[in-house]
Amino acid sequence: MTRHQVQLLTRDGCPVCVQVQAQLAELAVELGFDLHVVDVDAAAGAGDTGPRAEFGDRLPVVLLDGREHSYWEVDEPRLRADLAGS
């Protein structure tokens, strides 16, 4: 079985992003998904402007297996259900 991929889109200086990252890190250990954190401003500086252009005004954004799952907070009940459902 392939592990689910959760990507957290953040930016430096975002206190809510730090809280969401800590919450997701705990959930990753408990629920067994891979967590990847991407700073959209750093990515844009490296040439990948897509995430900042699409999500930059709603950070933090949680993507589950490449699809937007929630923003500004972790929808934990929904995330648990979605991870258990597949």
C-alpha cells in the first residue's frame, strides 16, 4: 500500500503555519502519512511560482495526495476520514 502524501504550503513569518505544521507532524506519526512542507515564497524564488500564485492569500494550505484538502487550519476529522477511506 502506498503512503498518503500530505503537503503543507506555508510562508516564513506565518504563526498559523507553524501551528498547523506541528499539528500535522503529530498526525503524520499517528496516522502514517508522509508530510512535506513547502514555503511558497522560497519555491517562487527558485522558479516555481504556481503554488504562491494559486494559494498565496490562503496560507497555510493542506494538500492531500496533490489535491487541496483544507486551508487556514487542519480539518482533522475530515483528514482522518479521508485517510481511513482509502
